[in-house]
Amino acid sequence: MAELDADRPFRQFIVKVHSRCNLSCDYCYVYHHVDQSWRDRPTVMSAETIAATARRIGRHAADHALSDVVVVLHGGEPLLAGAAVIEDIITAIRAEVPASTTVDVSLQTNGTLIDDRFAELLDRHQVGVGVSVDGGREAHDRHRRYADGRPSFARVERGLRRLQAAADSWTGLLCTVDLDNDPVQLYEDLLALGPKQIDLLLPLANWVHPPPARDRAGTPYADWLITIFDRWYAAPHRETGIRLFESIIMLLLGGNSDTEAIGLDSADAITIETDGRLEVTDALKTTAPGLGALGLSVQENALDEAMRHPAVRDMRRSLDRLAPQCQACPIVEVCGGGGYSHRYGPDGGFRHPSVYCRDLLRLITHIEHRVGGDLRARGLLA
């Protein structure tokens, strides 16, 4: 297993182009959690680090004959870096990879800074744009505010409209689950914005830093998500995609997951910080300070060194790396143990069930019964 893992190249590169944000969302895993390493990072990725990042990605793609790679421009808020830096990163990486390698670029933004110039730039470079929105005005502004307390929804909505008017680059919405929101109202408020896809994200939490309402009896997150699932699934036509639900259905039918939240698929990703340092994933900022750092950088190390790092191999999904109770679970092939950071425990390890274990079991079982019943009713399943 170790030798096989060591030969699995990275195919996704999360590039942190700016380490600060113009919002101060109260649940943010970067600024309001246990790892505060952002304070010591350069604000914006320098030209030298951009060049080193592009060379390393290009060399990695060439050495492993990769047909395609995914580059995710991230932050902080990446648009704070400015249009020139964004364009420099895109062009530098595409210039360094072999001509036989396709580079798909996406960008994750809070949407407040999108103007006509950014919309044109992202369209011209065929960048897919994901925007973080937590519902309608009331739900969104409960958590996603500026540091001085000003709400952000109006600016986000304006940015979305500019994206829609200028191009077809908007790929969808990312929404963090908040149990205080009415689930159907939230779904319909998101739907009114016209997304192609919605990502419903469980709060980044673990056994040391539990999620909100973890002390509630039962399965509050599953109950909330099931309410949306039933509304979404029962619609007379497909209104939008919801990645979590679609991935569960695909896994139940023997396919693959399109999200790291579930399944035994691995994204084979690496994070490159603004100073060029490499991290296995910044989701580990919610576990313990420095836990995601590899001690490597694009200035000093080939990406193959990171590929073979024990911390990277440990994150790759496989049944034998899960907790014993997960391995024995009847839905393990669908759940996959849940998100890696959600398994972090007081012993400093990850060989635990997800902190959302009960919720995932209930959600997956509900979807299995609902979809399976429809298939059986149509004679498509015995």
C-alpha cells in the first residue's frame, strides 16, 4: 500500500494567492481557529513564489505525464491580490505545464470584490468561479460580515449578477450549514440566485473542537440536510445540483464521489501557501497548530517529495486507514469515514469516526431508502 501511495501524483493544487480577507466570518477556519499561521505569511504571493510554484507544477505534470491538472486559486480572499497577480499566476502555470496537459483553473471567492474587470478577466482565462453564500440576506449576514460588523450580502449579490452578465464562469455556491436557518427557506433563497451547483458544507469541526449543537440529541445535521434533500429530490424538474446529495447517490449506485466530504476517493491535492510552503490541506487548521505543514516549500523541494510525505499518504483515503468501527460499518463505501479533519481526536490522531458519524449514517440511509424505493418501483432494482 505504501509504495502504491508514494507513486500517486498530485492532480489538484490549491494555490493561496492572498493570505488575508476583507470579511471576518465568525466561523472561519483560517482566522478564527486554533492555527494562526496566517499571521506570519506574506499578504500576497510574490512574483518569485509564483514562478517557483509554476515550475514545480509544470515539472510534476511532466514527470508523471498528467493529462490534466486542477489549479484552485484560494485565500483568504484571492481577489484581494488584484487582477494582475491573478493573471500572472494563471499564465505562469499554463506556460510551465506540458502542452499535452490541460490546466483547469477555478477560484473560490466571497464575491464582494467581483466587478466588471474581474468578471472579464476570469471569463477570458476560462476560470470557474465558486462563491461562498450562506443563504438569503438574513442567513448570510448572520456570520459573513466585515470586521466592523457591516453585512456583506448586498455586495455578494451584486458580484454574482456581474458574473452572470459578463460570462458563464460562475460554477456554483458554497454554503456552510447553520442549524439556526430554516433549511427549506435557505435552499429556496440560494435557488433564487440561480446557481448551477450548490455545495452544502458541514462546519469544519472534530472531536477536540466539536461543531455547534453537537450536544443536541439525535442527528441534527442529518435532519436539517434531509429536509433539503426531500425538497430537492421531489422537485418536478432538476432545479440545481447539490454536490453532497449527488455524490451519495452516485456512490450508492457504484460510482464515484465528487466531494472530499464522503467516499473513499481521494482528490490527490496539495496546498501551496503565499510563502511557497506546502501543506497537506488547510482544513487541518481546525485541529492543532501546524499539523498540516509538511516542512517543505516550492522554493526548496520538488512536489514528488511532498507526494511521498507520510502526512500526505495518511490523508489518502483507504479502508485500512479508517477506525475499526468504520471498517465494519455497512455504509463505509459511501461514507468513507467522512471528512479527514472531522476525524481528529484527543489523542492527536485521525483513526476515529467522523464527529458527524451519526448524522452521516442517517443521511446516507435516508437517501438510500428514498432512491432505492424509486428504483424498485420502476423495476430497475430487485
